[in-house]
Amino acid sequence: MATRAKSKDDKNTGRVLITGASAGIGAELAREFARHGHRLTLVARRREALAALAAELKKDHQADVQIVAQDLAKPGGPAAVLKAAQAGGEPVAILVNNAGVIDVGPFADADTAKITGLIDLNVRASTELISRLLPGMVERGAGRILNVSSLSAFQPVPTMAAYAASKAYVLSLTEALSEELRGTGVKVTALCPGFTETPMIGEIQAGSAAVRGMPKQLLSTPRDVAALGYRALMAGQVVAVPGLPNQITAAWAQVTPRWVTRYVAGFAARRGG
Ligand SMILES: NC(=O)c1ccc[n+]([C@@H]2O[C@H](COP(=O)([O-])OP(=O)(O)OC[C@H]3O[C@@H](n4cnc5c(N)ncnc54)[C@H](OP(=O)(O)O)[C@@H]3O)[C@@H](O)[C@H]2O)c1
């Protein structure tokens, strides 16, 4: 039975826009918001996957779901998404910047187009969505933004260098905005999962023997990650790290000199790469 949202940013004040909702953590976030009675706009490139999820959410939760198939990494992608999402005159009350891609392997071997595409999605698109939506949220005195960052935001990660740097950007942006937005009624949260069982983990495991060898118990489930993300967002928590082992890793990286974390990360990458 769905628990109806009660906050000022609930179903009465606008839709929840979730990017990267066709799979993984984004799909679970969509289920979590639907369970809590929100109206949803789901975004990704694969229309069929979005349509299948929308049908499931309508059936299971009687959810009001709009889908927008769009490549957010393309110039004009974020603007097109917002035009479609707001065509009915309803504002976006909650933005969930979840869509993201990874590249695993030595940076010198990386495909330049893949790296710049990663920055276009993980950094540029999410920043553009925030920049376009924030003025309206501040004006309304209400709004929430959930930015999906990563545990890799807390330290450099050799063999995932651009990805970790993109997630450090997302975390830093979130923390800065959380201070700028004090007193405005708008809250921003960074969700920083560790390795999570989604389609993305297959790509990470293919490129990293160390991650392939990780005990399954150390992987989070997307459902747990989404549930924590929802709770943290609604509680106005600025940084949320799911799972005790990940919280210890994040805390360690924050109290250790940078050269030590860098060296340990490099040593682990050289041994397990
Ligand atoms: N899995 C992990 O271990 C892990 C750990 C920490 C953080 N994260 C972060 O969590 C978020 C979700 O990751 P995930 O593991 O759920 O990944 P995933 O399973 O690969 O799903 C990625 C989602 O992003 C969408 N997407 C990819 N490129 C897109 C584009 N150009 N335009 C629009 N949508 C696009 C994909 O849909 P389409 O293919 O249909 O476009 C899909 O819905 C990412 O930001 C990721 O960095 C993941």
C-alpha cells in the first residue's frame, strides 16, 4: 500500500523528474517514488524500457507516469526533456539526476568520444537541468534535487579516473548548493552509492579483476540504494552513503592525507586492474 507524500514538495506541487530511469538505480528510484504516491516523469534513451516500467508502476501503484525518451548527453537534450516534462503546465517539484555512464581502464587507452560523452552526461546534463529548474524552485520556495554521485567521489580512482572526477564534481556541486540554498525551501542531496548490482556493474567487472573478485555481500542492491536515497532526500540530508562498509570507506578517505588515499587507490588498481 502506497504511503502518500506529505511534504510541501509532494504530488500537489509538481512532478518528480528522474533521469536514467530505464534501468538500475533509476528504475528503483522510480518504484520508490511511485510507492510514495508521486507523479513521475521518467527519462532515458530507451523508450520501450521506460514504457514497460510506466505500465508496471500504473498497475502496481496507480501512478501517473509520463515518459520522455531523450539522449541527455546531446546538446539540447536537457532543454528538450524539460520542455516535454513541463508541456502540461505542471512544474518539476523534484529533480533526480541519476543518469550516468562509466569508463573503465587506463585513461591513455580511452576512447576520447566516450570520455567526453561521459562528461556531457554525468556533468553537463545534470548541471544544466539544475540550472534551468532551480530559479523556479527558489521562486516557489520549495523543491528538492537528488544528485546521484558515487563513493568514488571521495577519492581519485585510477582506471576510472574521469568517472570518479565527474562524481567528485557532482558531490562538490551538491554541497556548495546546499549552503547557497539555506533558507530558500529548496533542498539538495548527493547520494553516493558504492558498487551496486545494476547493468553498470557488468561493465565495471569486465574492466576490473578486483571488482570481479569482490564478495557479492559487498555489493548493494539498487532497491536498498533507492530507498536510502528517497529517505535522505525527504529528510533534507546533504550527503548519503548507503551501507556501512561504504560509509567507512568514505570516512577513511576524508580523514586520510590525499597522497595516502591516492597511493592506496593506485596500488589497488595496479594489483587488481
Ligand atoms: N552501479 C554502481 O555500482 C554505481 C555506483 C555508484 C554510483 N552509481 C551511479 O548511479 C547512477 C545509476 O547507475 P546504474 O548503475 O543504475 O547504471 P545503469 O544500470 O547503467 O543505468 C544507467 C541509466 O542511465 C541512462 N542513460 C545512460 N546514458 C544516457 C543518456 N545519454 N541519456 C539519457 N539517459 C541515459 C540509461 O538508460 P538508456 O540506456 O535507456 O538511456 C539507464 O537508465 C549513475 O549516475 C551511476 O554513476 C552507480
